[in-house]
Amino acid sequence: MHVRDKMKQRIKQWAMLIPVARRYLAEKHTLAENWARTITERDQYRIALEQQTTERDQYRIALEQRTTERDQYRIALEQRTTERDQYRIALEQRTTERDVLSAERDSLVQERNKLVTEAAQHRIEMEKTVGQRDWLLQERAQHQDRVLGKLATVQSQIGTLQRNIARAVETPHDKVSQVLTRSLYLDLLEDSLIGAFMRDESIAPHQRGYDENRRELGRDWPKFACTMIGKARMRNIRELCETILDGDVPGDFLEAGVWRGGACIYMRGILKAYGIPDRTVWVADSFAGLPPPNPEQYPADRDDPHHTFLPLIIPLEEVRDNFAKYGLLDDQVQFLKGWFKDTLPNAPIKRLAVLRLDGDMYESTIQSLDALYWKVSPDGFIIIDDYILPACRKAVDDFRAQHDITAKLEPVDGAAVYWCKAGDEKNADRDRVQRSSRKREKSSAG
């Protein structure tokens, strides 16, 4: 019993120790877990510490790099500061220079303004001088025109007077009045045809009113008069026609390019005044103005504007009426209507004593010379109304050079010229004329 009790007591003690043991085991387990966790945390801390140590080393290295960069930046900043100071010094120098230049510029501006003012004054004075010069030149030109026109007219009048005196000496006393009457008639016809009686105003571009000096030289376009060639050239026609009649040079009178017909009317009036029944006045014109230029065949006519001048277009009926108004339209007046290249080569003209060309252009002039020059009698006259125009002058010069014509060109009024066909000059036949014409056309086309 005693042993059992002891056993029971011991079992009871052991039973009482079981919770304690359990608690101990539990606490031991907990301590083990805590120990393991602590070790784990220690290891993690150690790893973290190593990482921090590594980061610290990296940071220290980065800090050293930053320190190096800071030193470099400080050095660069010191250099920039030095450059800034140098730039500030240079800027101060530039500012000083700018102030000096600004002062110089202001001085130059003042001088320029002064010079501009002086230049404007000089320009005004120069414009006044140029205006005075132009006025003087215009006055001189007008004076020259007046002198030239008067001289040409006076020379023609002297020639007419000399012929009239010679005729008067040879004329019976009872017929002197007839000579004077004829001269007065032609003077009256001349003034009427050029519009001098009624002071016919000009319709030429940039010319208005009546200017006696221009009308003297034919430098305008009358509004109603039958001719625009003026007094000097009209008197030249009279002088040459009378020379033909006095010298009994055979042939008719012809004008190529007649406008309103005034020159041809004058020719017919001269024949009537002298009572000549066996000469014809040929009136050749397109009666439709001038042809458009043909620069491929006649380069000298390039850009010629004459075909655009509407006042140059005068119908045939108007020209016939002008003849009729003066009582000079009869069988001794023949009209050749059409372009010169079509009408003149085959015109029924046997011989000419006076050939007057007023075609303005190279084409019109050269075609007229090619077709008609060979019909002009020795000692007959060729009158070129438009020799002042470059294209016309070139046509005349080319024709004379090609055919070795050396007769002297006589001036009329600064615009027209004429020459007398030499008595020993050989006439070419029509075949020669046609060959030379075709040769010129081919060379021009080429």
C-alpha cells in the first residue's frame, strides 16, 4: 500500500508535471522557433547590412565622383567666371566703341542729310537746266526746220523764177502774161493742195493745230489737205517736172504711194498749165494702206507699224474725187490699184520721166525700183520721199549699190532726196530686173 501510494503519489506528481512539461516543451518549441526566426532575422539583417555596406561603398564612390565633378564644375565655374569677366571687359570696350560709332554715325547722318538736301537742290537745278536745254534744242530744231524749209522753198522758187525769166526773155511780149498766169496758177494750186490757205490743222500723233514750219517741210498730217509732203517737196516736184518739160525728156509721171493724191494732182496741174496733152500721170497705190511687214523676206521692215495707221487708208473713190474737185480728172490720169508687187511689174507704162516713190517701207520701195527704174528715161528724175526713214533708205542704197548707180543724191528738205538718171546709164531689160528681184527674194528668204 505504501508503495502503491508512493506510486500514485509519484504518478500524481508526474501528472502534475505533464502540463509543466507541456508548457516547457511548448516554450522550448517557441524558443526554438524564436531562435530560428532570430537566426533567420540575423541572417537577413546580416545580408541587409552587407547590402547597406555595399550601397554605402557605392554611395561613397558616387560621393567621391560627385566631389570630383564638383571640383571640376568649380574649376569650370572659375573658368566661366574668368571668361565672363573677360567678356564684360570686351563688352565694355564694345560699348565704348559703339558709343564712338554712334556719335560718328550721327555725324555721318547729318552730313548725308546735308548732302541729300544739296543733291535735291542740284537735281532741281539740273531739271531746270535740262528743261532749258530741251527748250533750246526744240527751239534750235524748230529754227533749223524753219531755215531748212525756207531754204528749200526759196531755192525752188529761185529755180522757178530763173526758168520764168528765161522763158519771159524768149517769150513774145503778148504771151508774157500767159507765163505769169501759169506761175500764179501753180502757186495757188500748190498752197491749196498742202492746206496752207485754210491753215488746215494736223492730225498726226502728238501734233495738233497748224504749224507753218511743219507744213513747210511736210512734218505733219493735214486733216483735210490732199497731201502731207509740204511746200518744199511740192515745189521740188514742180521744179523737176518743169525741168523735164523744158528739156523735153520723154516719159510720163508716176507716184507710187499717193495718200489723198495731192502730189499727183499737182503733176496733172503742171501738165495742164503747160498745155501738155501727151503725158500721163500714173497714180499707184493699194488704196488700202500699207502692207503688213514681211520680215522673213525683208528684215529691214521688222516691227514696221505703218500698216496700223488708219489715217493712211484712203479709198480710190476719194482720190478720184480730189482730182475732180480741181477739174483735173481726165484721160491723162490713170490709176493702178493694188500692192506694188502685183501692179507695177506689168503696168502698161512705156516710159517715165519722173518716178516718185512714197512707200515708206523697204518692201514697197525696192519693189517699185525693181519694176519701174528701168523705164525712167535718161535725164529723168527719181524722187524718194521717205529717204529719212531707215528702211526706205536701206532699200534705195541697196538698189543703187547692186546696180552701180553713182548719180549724186540731191537733198530736198532733210527728208526727201532725188537723183537724175545719167544719160549714159544702161537700161536693163525686164528679164534682168526679174532675175535680180528673184535673187534678192531668195537671199532674203535664205
